Amino acid sequence: MDTLQIIISILLSVAVLAGISMMSKVKTAVSGNLLSALAILVGIVVTLFFSGIARAYTVYPTIVVGALIGGLIARRAKMIQMPQIVALFNGFGGGASALVGILSATYLAFSPYQKVIIVLSGYIPFVRCTSLLAIAVGMITLVGSLVAAGKLHRVLPQRSIVWSSHSLITLVLLFVTVLFIVLGTVYDEDSWTIGGTIIASALFGLYFSVRVGGADMPITISLLNSLSGVAGAIAGMAISDIFLVAVGGIVGASGLLLTQIMSKAMNRNLLSILSGGITQRQMVPQQAETVPQQGTREGVRKEAVADKTPGSVLAAAKDVIIVPGYGMALAQAQHRVKLLADKLAGNGTKVRFAIHPVAGRMPGHMNVLLAEADVPYEQLYEMEVINDDFARADAVIVIGANDVMNPAARHAEDTPIYGMPVLNVDQAPEVIICNYDLKPGYAGVENPLYSRKTGVYLMLGDAKESLDILMSQF
């Protein structure tokens, strides 16, 4: 490999890392994204040049067409659609890596110039192994991401889908996939192992992802993001592209770290998610009987009406914590939330936002929505930082959140959220809940906070309308 190519690849990899680092701050996120994208584009051109196919002019129109399609999707996609867009793009990355693996393995299987391949790519069994690994990881990522996107877009049922002998078949498919990779690495005639790897890994991706319910979707999206990077890195090994290996490794490592953070935040075991061990939906009978029926549009409890209203609570509050959730995203209410926060701040109230790491349907979902509404990043607090402050706050406003502040997670054993760290909303003296209805969240566990007799004000219906009513009362 040319020394100059290695040096350029290192510099471009550093640029990608710098771009990712810039994305961690709101003010530099857009610039960081552009820097990383530019580094990838330059990397493609450099790879074409050093591969001796820079004059294959048909490649460049495809790059332009792909960029135009991607730009069009990005511009037309609504913020509420961002989780499924992210899942879809993860799938495209995995599919591209699988395609590279298929072409590499197919060429190796049928090419009469294997001695040339030895010189260019090294040891043939290594190339076979990495090609088949790229196919397997890429197909798992592609199929899993398509299923996740379908669930998020409501094309597929969002609940966990469990088929007969699901766990056993999932493990068998994983074993068969590994078997095909081993056989394809050992035997020279490996054309049949290519098809077997494609089918087995695609079915494993389907079985693994279809049983993931909405409660675990943020972890799944993060994991698929990591797998797309891993697939790219392995594909880079198969074709001896150092830049692809480096960038794929960066994406894979960062995605894996994020997956571990998300798993810890939900008290999940990653292996149990892959095997579907935590997707069973079990209600808590003793709670289900105490949840009240949906009331009037304003939904304020009769016990509290005589003394206070949500508006009067906020008017007197000097310390308010706002908890955003997926319902805020569905209602596109982030701009109303910003207006309410400004109105409270104008009244001399300290306003903070409590962000649960898995609120929404993808990592950082609430941060993205609130940034769109120009909420200062300094007002956003992670769960570990703000959780002890709920008991000292004057009031809490919940916007479309359920599972992430469900106190049943502390004691409701045999439920998907048991043991999951939650926001301590129930410890606040006054809680105003702007949710669409009283149905359980995606975890399927009833929230006992709804049945608290004092200090809880339910404003049921569309979040934007509820916030308008709240601001008018205030």
C-alpha cells in the first residue's frame, strides 16, 4: 500500500474524529457533521485514485445522484421521522458493506487470477473470512434496520413479535451463519457458502429485530449503528482499504460505547436484548386496578380543583423541572414547550429540563427536538445530575413521557422496566402531566403516578393544546 495513501487516510480519520467530537456540542454540531461528511467524500476520491480507477467516470455521476437523493430525504424528513431515518441509514450502511463482501467473495470464488489477489490482498483464507463476515454483519444490520424503521414508522407492529420457538431458532440461525463463514474460509469452492451466509444472516437479523419492542428501540438503534460501522471495517479488511477499516472502526466503537451507555441507563443486558429475553409484556395487576379513567379534556383531578389549578401551581413555583418524552415528539410540541419555559423564566422561575438517556426512539432524541426549538443546551440535565432535585423542586411538568418516569420500575418485578433507572418525578410535590391518555407506555406497564390522589394534575389530549391551555391559565 502506498505510504502517501496511508498518511492521507490517517489525516482523514482524524478529521472524522474531530467532526464527531464537534457533534457533541450544539453550537458546533452542524460544522462537525459537515467536516465528517467532507472527509468521507475526500476519502472516496482518494480511494478511487490509488486504486487506479479514478478514470472510471461512471462512478462520479452515481456519487452525485446518491448525494442528491440523500439530501432530498434529509430536507423532506420531518423531525418526528428522524428515528426511522437513522435506522434506515444504518441499514443502507450495512447493505453497502454486505454488497462489498458479496462482490469480494464472488470474485475470489470464480476469478482465475487468485495469485494476483494474493499479492494485492494477502492471504486468501483471510480475504474469504472477512468477505463472508462483511456479508453476515452487513445483512444482519440491513434486515434489522429495515424492521426497526418499519416499527418506528408504524408500517410494522411496534409491539414485540414472538414466533414459535423464537429463541431457539434465533440461536440456530446464528450458529448456522458462523458455520457458513467457517466453511467458506476453509474450502476453495465457496460459492455455495456465500448464498448460505446471506440467507442465514438475513433471517437472524429478522428474528433478532422483530421481537424488540418499543421500550428497547433506542438501544437497538444504537446497536445497529455500531454494527453498520463494524460491517464497514470488516469490508475494508476484505478489500485492503485502510481508510474504510479506520472509519468503520470509529463508527463501530462509538456505537458500541453508546449502546453500553444506553443499556446501563435501562438496566439491560445486551445479550438478553439480542436473545429477546426482556421483551415480554407483563402488566402489574395491583396497579391496573387503581389507574383512574380518562377524565375531562383538562383532566384535572377533582380532589385538587378546589384548592389549586395547574396554572396557579406554576405561577407560584420558583423551581420547575420539565420532563420531555416521545409524546412531545409525536405532537411536535417542542416549540410550545420552549414558549412555556420562556414564560416561566420571565416570571422569575428557574427552569430545567430532565433528559432520560432513552427518552424517545433513538439516542439523543429529546436533545435534538429541544435544540430545534432553540432551548439552551445549558438547561438540559442528564438523569444522574438532576434526579435528586425532583424532591426539592416546586413543580414538574411532564410532556408525553411515561416509561422513563414510571415509579413501578423500582418494584414491579417480571416487567420490562423493572430495575431500569427512572426520573424521580413521583418525588416532586406537584406534578403536571400533559399526556395524550392514561394508557401504559411501550413497556406495557401501568404508571401508578396517575392514581396519586394529591399533587398530580392530568391534562389529557394533544400536547400542544394542553400546553396552550396551561399557558392561558398561567
